[in-house]
Amino acid sequence: MSDAFTVTPSVDTPSPPETRQKILIIDDEAALRETLEALLSLEGYEVETAIHGEAGLEKIDRNSYDLVLLDLALPGKNGIEILGLIRDRNADLPVIMITAFGTVDNVMDAMRAGAQNFIQKPWDNEKLLADIRSAIARHQAEEENIQLKRAMKQRYNFANIVGKSEPMLRIFDLVAQVAPSRSTVLIQGESGTGKELIAKALHANSTRRDKPFVPVNTGAMPTDLLESTLFGHVKGAFTSAIASKKGLFEVANGGTLFLDEIGTMGMDTQAKILRVLQDRRFMQLGGTQEIQVDVRIIAATNVELRQAVREGRFREDLYYRLNVITVEMPPLRSRREDIPLLAQHFLKRYSEENTLPLRALTPEALRILIDYDWPGNVRELENVIERGVVLSATPSINADLLPGHITGRNYSTSLLEHSPDASLFEILEDIERRIIMAKLERCNWNQTDAAEQFRIPLSTLNQKIKRLNIEIRKRGRD
């Protein structure tokens, strides 16, 4: 007898939830309906059945379901037509198609119509149950994400910030409390934790929300260019100053200026920033008149500023001026319960951006993501999900589509395996190249962050990148 007609409970089936999940089976074959109903009932699901599409639609109109199992070949309207009508009623209800005719055209038609998965008869019970659990879990995560965002939006204006962990809820409360004030805020945390998103939330929830929010990466510019960018210059202030230009302090007047990576700012520029904080006045480069501004400063850094003060790399008086209110961004590894929500958020974003059906992580892939330590934090997770969405040829993103440094696949054996005659020098170069590329990928291709994590000078890393012919990819979002 085929597995499709053999009812055996799953070996690793979890205990049924207090509120039983409800599944609707739409299939005109009585034997299959009964078999599926028995299998799913043993798994703890509440099951209802319908013998054709119209009967199934009537049940969907009257009841709420967590998932629909829909046969492709139905009397009257076929499964694809019924799926379209289900989508008209409930665009988010998970639907798994079942058929004896699993052609490529059928699969593509079902996926385009919005099916989460496609199961061919006779099916394997364990795979079917795993697909059902995955589809329901994904739907629940989407619903939870929507409800969380709705609740956050009602309470705060936190665009694109996802989290339900205790550390994030504390940050939400702190931001809501601090945002309406004029106080300077210092956001500290590792690279990729979302410091700019918090800065934007502070601005969006402040009385300055209708004025400019102006971000500037202070660690990405040489001192002269940074000062010209911040304070502006008059015509002739330096050789290339062929016209006067407003600085970002003036552009942000009435609003918020976000100084990112402030821990890398030079001491001379720090002194000028301090004066603006104290007097709300500054002079353009080459200028003779002071300009008065009303700007709220939000600063961010992944550098331990107290240590930088002790080492004489950061002004103590500026540190205390900035450190009126401190927001400590937790690394992703300390809020692992947010990983499924964040993953679902990015799956939806990049599926839509690439005009693909919504992708889903398999349970194994999600487990790997939850167990990984994420040195690149949320930014690294976002890049991994975008990569999986783009590379996946099916709605499911399995562990094979995750980068090797996350799954633990060995990066250093490729040359040995494919070029057994390679010299020791060539093998060592290949290993070094792969290690550097893995680190750069984890740091969102930010050479400065990678050099810090390698504990080598940036110039040394750049020399290695050039020698090993490593192509630097475009950096993603913070």
C-alpha cells in the first residue's frame, strides 16, 4: 500500500496546541479525504472536508482555517480556479495543492495563483506533514508580524523595526519616552544592529518629524571633507571651492542630524561639534559670520567611547554632551526570538522586490539561522535572506541555499578537491581568499568592520584584497 494511504503518526510530532489548528481538505476522492482526515487528526489538527470547490468556498466563507489542502483535479471548477477564488476571499490563507499530475506547467500555474506548495500523489506522509507545519508556521509568523507592526504603529511610528524580544520592547519604550524631548541621544551597538532605524524612529516620533532628518557617515570621510560637509564653505575657502555651499547642520535646521560612526571622528572635528552642541552656532569653512541653528543631534557608534576617552582618542567633554540619553542596541545573538519575525519580514520584502511568490524557510534552515551567532547582526541576516530569495527556484529556501559559513560547510577544501596538483602556496592563497571573502560577506562587505574583526589595519586588509583579486560587492542596508 502506498504511503499516501498509510496513516502513521509523525515520530517528532509536537504535543497538540491548546487551540487546535484547523485544516480544510477539498478533494472529490472519498478515500483520499478520509485518509488525510485520519492522518491529520492523529497529528492534533481539527479537520473539515469538502467534496468540490464550491462546497469548500462556502466553508471558507463561514469559518476560519489555518490551511487548505486543495486537489487540482476537481469536478466543475478546477483547483487553480478555486485557488483564485480563495485568494479573493483571503489573500493570506495558506493553500497546498495536491495532484496526481505534477507537470512543470501545473506547478508553475499553482505557484503563480498563490499556492504555498505543491504535493504530488502518492505523497510521503512525513514530507506532507512537514510541509503543512512549515506553511502554518509561516502564516502564523506573518500574522504575528502584521499584528506586532499594527500595535507598534498605533503606539509609536517605528517603520521597518521588527522585534518582540524584551530588549527590543525596552528600546521601543525608551524611544517613545525620549523622542519628544530635545535631548541629544547616543546609540551604541555593534555594526548591523539597526542604529540608523532607531535614529529615524526618534525623529519620526518627535516634534521635528516634519523637518529634515539628515544622516551622515562621519567615519567614511577624511577630516577636511567631513568638516566641509557638516559646516559648509564659502567660495574660495579652498582650491576646489568654486561656489559657496551649505553644510548639513544648516540643511538640518529645525530637524535632526544623525552622526553615524562618530567614534572615528578626528579630534579637531570633535571640538567643532562640541561648540555647536554648546552654543548652537558655527562658522562655514572660510566664513567670518556665525550661523545659528536649531538641530537635534543623534549620534551612533560601534566603538566603546568610554575606552576611547581613556585612550585619548575621544574628547571627554563631547562624550558627556552626547551621552545625555543612551540607547544600547542588542546584538542579534542576544534576541534570537526575533529571528523568525525578522526572517519573515525580509522574505516578504525581497519576494516582492524580485516579483517572486512569497518564499519560506524550511524548518531546518530556520533552525540553522536561529542557532547561528550573527556577527554581522540584522544586516547580515537581511543579506542572507535576500540571497536565498534570489537563488531559490522554488517557494522553499532550504539549508543548501544558506552560505557555507552559516551552515558549517568547509570553505577551505575546494582547491585541494579540484586541483590535486596545486602547490602549497596556491592552496594557502585559496584558503586565505575564502576566509577573507567569508568575513567580508558577514560584514556586509564593509572592509573597515572586517579589518576590526580580523584585528589588522585596514591598509593590510586592502592589500590582501588587491593581491587575492577579491571583488568587493555593493554594500546592503543598515
